[in-house]
Amino acid sequence: MLRKILIIFAFVAFVAPSAGQAKFLEFGLNEEEVKAIIKEYLLNNPEIVKEALDNYIKKQEELRQQEIIAKVKASRIALERDPNTPVIGNPDGDVTIVEFFDYNCGYCKLMFSKVWEYVKNDGNIRWVLKDLPSLGEESALAARAGLAAQKQGKYFEMHKAMITHEGVLTEDDILAYAASFGLDMDQFEKDRKDKSLDRVLNANRILASRLEFNGIPNFIIGDFIWPGAMMGDELDVHVKAVRKEAGKMKKVVPAAVKQPVVEEAVVEQPVVEQPVVEEAVVVEQPVVEQPVVEETVVVEQPDVDESGQEPAVLKVDME
């Protein structure tokens, strides 16, 4: 037991040397003896080092996740309510799923059927789809094609066809799908070259970078962030968790209480006859002359700003 206590004191010495040294002095130990105890203990128990490192890595990852969740909260509108981002499912749903994806990503293709089936069966989920083309020129072409189809009201059809396409999408595949859905091809070509799509895709990249996404797909449901395919019941668990939390936050508004109507009471006041007062006799008073007072000279003071301060101008840098 004494040995364990000494080991604890030894570690304390590294954190707070002065306090630790004071304790060692009570046991009659000098600095060299303390180092020898620590060295011997670590050599005999090397697993302690691994345990400490694992615990450190775990805590660092927890801190990183907390920071990313804070960024998600700060970016909520850009993530969930960007009017330029396509939404499928129920646009007025009470839960929002955000996905960053690439049309040529195998795991993105795998997740589409699973998530779409869940969204359809639920009926009250918004699925926000953010293009993050990362796997070559074909991915960029497909992303622009989906956003161009959105302008003609055919986003879902185009998205479903491209995300379920087997193999890598080519330009010929994209054009064939667009024609099969009856798109105005001239307008389609014009729309997918529109510079406004560059801004949409660039905004998605900025968001992904801010949230430290290094791959695809990435899903966000409330404050839950899942990098990669959700192969278990994560989707259902976190949709329910978001709804449960929303239920707690919902304010209960008490029913209005109807107040009884009270008619105004009219109280008749009795007429009181006033006594007649005879006219008073006015006695004329002698006029007394007042002494003349010389006019006082008033020196005008300059105006002084009561605040004593100039107005401050706050400059806000808008990104």
C-alpha cells in the first residue's frame, strides 16, 4: 500500500512539482529516489503507459466531437435550410437528415435505398442532399446534372437514377437519363454550366471542411454525426432521439380561460343643492410701490455633451 501511495505522489510531482516535492520530503525521499521509483514501476508495468495514452486519445477525440457538434449547431441554417440545396421526402418534416455524398461513391449508393425506404415509410422526414463531388470529373458532372435537373422540377428522378447507377457515371449516361425524364435538353445544358452551381458546390465544400469531413458519405441528424454508411439501426435510433428531444423542448401553452362578461353598473348620483353664497364686498387696498432691482447679467454657458463620449461604430466582418 505504501508503495502505491509513493507512486501516486511521484505522478503528482510531475503535475505540481512543488507540492509533490513537499510530500516526498515527508517520506525522506529526494528527487533521484522519486525518479528511480517511477522508472521501476513503469518498467514493471508497461501497460500503464498504453492505458494512459489510450485514455488521452479518447479524451482528445471526445473534445474534438464536442467542437464539431458546436460547429454543427452554429451552421444549422446553412446545413438544413439552404434554399439552393435539394430536399426530398417531406419538405415540412419534423426531422431533417443531411447527407454529404458523391454520385460515384459506393457507400453512398448503398445507403440511398436504405434511407429512402425509411424516409418514405416515416412520411415526416426532410432529406437534405448536399453534393460533395470528390471522386473525379465524372462526379462533378453528375453533381451539376442533378442541380440542373432541379431547375426543371426533375431532381428526384435524376438523383435516383444516378445514385443507383451501377458503375461509374459517364457523360453519355447523364445525358441519357436527362432525356429519358423529358428534360428540355437545351435548357439542361445551359443550366448545368450556370456559374450559380459553382457557388452551391463551393458552399458545400466549405461546410464539409468546417465540420472536418474527410470522406463520404457523412450524415447529420440533429447533433448526431455519422461518417460513413449506417449499417445498423443508427438511423432509426437517432431520428427517434431528435423527436424525443423536440418533445421535451416543446412549450405547453395553457388553454385560454374565458373571462365572464361583467356589465357595467350605472350608479345614479343624487343631486346636491349648493348653498347660495352672497357676493363678497371687495375692500380696495392701497398700492405699494416696489423697489427697483437692477437687471442681473446672465453669462451664457457653452453647450456640453452630457454623455462626454462620441458614438461608437461597431464594424462587423461578414463572411
